[in-house]
Amino acid sequence: MEPPGLDRQIAGLAVLGEPARRALYLYVADRQGDVGRDEAARAVGVSRSLAGFHLDRLVEKGLLEASFRRLSGRSGPGAGRPAKLYRRSSRQIEVSLPQRSYELAARILVTAIEASEAPKARNALAKTARNIGERIGAEARTRAGPRPGKKSLLAAMVAALAARGYEPEAAAGEVELRNCPFHALAGEHEEVVCGMNLALLEGVVEGLRLPSAKAVLDPAPGMCCVRLKLRTK
């Protein structure tokens, strides 16, 4: 018997099988703000009408969200028609065959930690997360080569976090994490999951031996709850 929702998940992935549609999705998903049809079409080298067709198909399947806004910022007569804009949706797609439910196991474990009155349960979670983060950081440092400099270590950290779904982006004085790999859990168990996430990323910085970086809790809509602040001096 087919597990509930599996058909919908597979359909969501199948819609990305068309190369131009997949390129449009990846472009929009990588942008922080709204993307119009003209911009998306230019970015992937297709016509505006074809881009609109594929973008609307992605909205229909729940992979993108659409809104309308006048790009000129003006209103009233002569301001022009509102443009249709697209951004990545919050929908999450995961398919495993045969069906697995690691998220359910994680939810059970986190709920058990929340229910425990013993502080050592949360301390053990933070210690384990930090240790795993240190291993990730140490592996990234090794890949950066012998005697890596600050720039190489920063690039290694960004690559390691990208490989784990954080979607890191270096900005002025910090590395923004544009995706939370634990989004579904964090929405229900924010305190425990964000604390675990902070400990994990503190461990990554420690394993890299990159003292110019510091992981701090700084929740923002649509972003990971942790940012990596960078000292410039």
C-alpha cells in the first residue's frame, strides 16, 4: 500500500524533471527576494512567455509562491499593472524508497528531551551536537589544505555548511544561513532545536580553528536561527 502523501511528494519532484523548469526553480530559490518573469527568463535564457508557463506550473505544485506588486513603487493612474513575482515556498519535499520517517524519530527524541526535568538531558544534547560540529569543522579544515589561511578556512566552512543544507551566503561581516535544515522540528520545538543548532555550529567553528567566526542566535523570518559573525580585524 502506498504511504499517504508519497504520490504528492513524487509529483513535486517530477515537475522539476523538465530542464528549463528546474533551472527557473533553482534560480528563484537562490534569490532572497521576489523574482519577476523578465528577470527569471533572462537568467536561464528562455522567453518570457515560456518562463511564465514554467513558473506558474511550479506555483501550482506548491514549490513556488506568487504575489503581485508594482515594481516601480508608484500607485494610482499611470503606475502600470502590478507584476507577478515569485519566491521559493516553504514546502519541504523528501522522498525515500522504501519509505522512512527519520523526522518522526527526531520529533520523538526532541519531545522526550523537552519532557525531561533533568538538565543533563539538554546538556548531553548540546555536548553531542558540539562534538559532531567539531568533526565537521575538522574535516573541512583538512580539505582546505596544509596551513590554510583565514580566507581558505572561511571558504571551507561555507562549503561544509552548504553541503548540509544551510544555504550559507557571505555578507558584510557575517555568513547568513538562508535555510534551516531542521525547519520542521524548529517550528514545534524552537528552544531545544535552536539550542542544538547553535551548539552544532559552535562546534564547526571550533573544529575549523577559525577564531574570527562566532556562531550567535539571531532568529529572523525565513532564515536559520543562527548567524556566523566574522571579525574583520
